[in-house]
Amino acid sequence: MAGDAFSQRTLRRPVGFSGVGLHSGTLTNVTLVPAPENHGVVFVRKAGERSVRIPARSAFVVDTSLATTLGHDGVRVGTVEHLLAALAGLGLDNVRIDIDGPEVPILDGSSAPIVERILEAGFRQLSAPKRFVVVKKAVSVTEGDKSASLAPSKRLRIDCTIDFKHPLIADQHYSIEFSDRTFVQELARARTFGFLKDVERLRQAGLAKGGSLDNAIVVDEFSILNPEGLRFPDEFVRHKLLDTVGDLSLLGMPMLAHMSSVKSGHALNHALVRRVLSDPSAFEVVSARASDVERLELEQEDLAGVLAPAGG
């Protein structure tokens, strides 16, 4: 039913997965649990005898140096962006995330394994209407030659440009008009990446303990070290766009805006989110109505056959 596209959405049943953290190397178990309307996305981190609730909201971002880390009451959950991108990409508004370690498992370095599990579980529509952050005026942040901006739009569109001054990752650009279908087809399988020259430095700093060619694209001075190569010719910029979807979800609800980013990363993405939220005149929170179906064009198709095999 078309009107259901504007109802809040949760999972039909719990979804679980386990794996090592990219930076911590710690084996962690995660369970995504259906949640009631207006609950939002909330991590529940088991830490010793305590269970600490950490809402997936901008106010709880505590670190953006190499990934997005959330924290509350002295407890942290790191590398949340790929999981949050999967939830946002599939239109899930209300989910409790039970996690027993310090970092979301990296899995294959993309959102695809999580998307596959969610699609297998299915969705349940709730009675409350979806709520959207509608950007009402242009907002931007800059840092040297890096920038990120938002402008009013009737639907979410993201333009992303990266340039790492590397023969394989120079001046890549990708644009997407966002829907659950385009997310699954064009972004979900794009993996994180890094440079071989940085691996030893990161490990000496106690990071990248769980990194391998199984969960990241690794590039040396001239070539890709992964035997299977790339999943997309422009997988690097697609992954940056995937990260952006996860970071933008920390607004706490889907957004209607046109975002443009140039060489942006987690820190600048979050600076942009904070800039919007700090200016009440820059946005409005609206509830979806059935009459908005044609204007917003939210898709409610079965996506189970859209996601190509993870090794494709």
C-alpha cells in the first residue's frame, strides 16, 4: 500500500552477526532487534555488568579520526558508519542494536553483509508516520580544500568528489539520487580502503588490528593488492558516499536535501550535521503524509534480488 511508504519501519525479526573490529581486532557479537515507533536507532553496549544505551545521534559522536565513534557514560562503540548506512539505506527508523564489544564488526568492509541479513528478516511497518529533516537554506562547512554543503531539495541527493593524489584514486566523482533501491544497487557493496604505506604506522599506533585483504581494499603505490580486484571501477568514491549516508543518519531521521562534498570525511560530515542542528532556521522536521507519495517517490519494492553476490 503506497501510504505504508510513509510509516515508520522496523525489522520483522531480530538479525545477528559477528566478526572482528577493523581497528580493535576484537571479536564482537551484534544483534539488531525490532523496536517500537519513535524509538529511533539506539546501541545498547554490554560493558562488564553494565548495559549502556547510546543513541545513534550527532550529540553522542565522540571521535571521528578514522571512523565514526559514539559514546556515552564512559562507554564507546566504534566504526558505526557501515551499519548505520545499512539501516538508513533500507529505511529502518527504529532498531535496538545490542553489541558486546567496542567496535562494530568490519565484516567484508562494506554494508552488503548487513543488508543481506536485514532483507532476509524483512520489515514491519509501524503506525506512526515517518519524520524527515527538511533542509530550508544552504549550509556549508570548509577545512582547507575540503568542503561539505547542504541545499534545499525535494529528495535526498548526494554528490561526492574525492582526490587522494594517487594514480588509482584521483579525482573520482559520484552522484546518487537516494532511495532504498539505489542504495542497495550502487553503494552497499562498496568496501573501505587504505594504503599499504599506512598499515604499519596504524598498527604501531594500536589500530587496524583486524584489517586484512578480506575486509578492505589495500592499495600500494601503483596497484590494488586484493586478488579479486574492485567491485566497481569507482569503488573508492562509492565507499566514501556510503560512509556519508551513515554519518548523515546521525541527524536521527532521514533528510531531504542536496548534499555536495569535496574530499570530505567523517569529521567534516559531522561538522556539517552539527552546523545544521545548531541553526533552527536551517531545517524543519516534518511528518510524512500519504499525499506526499508522488512527490517523494519512496520505493517499497522487494529488494532481495537486487543485491549482487558479495564477491561479484
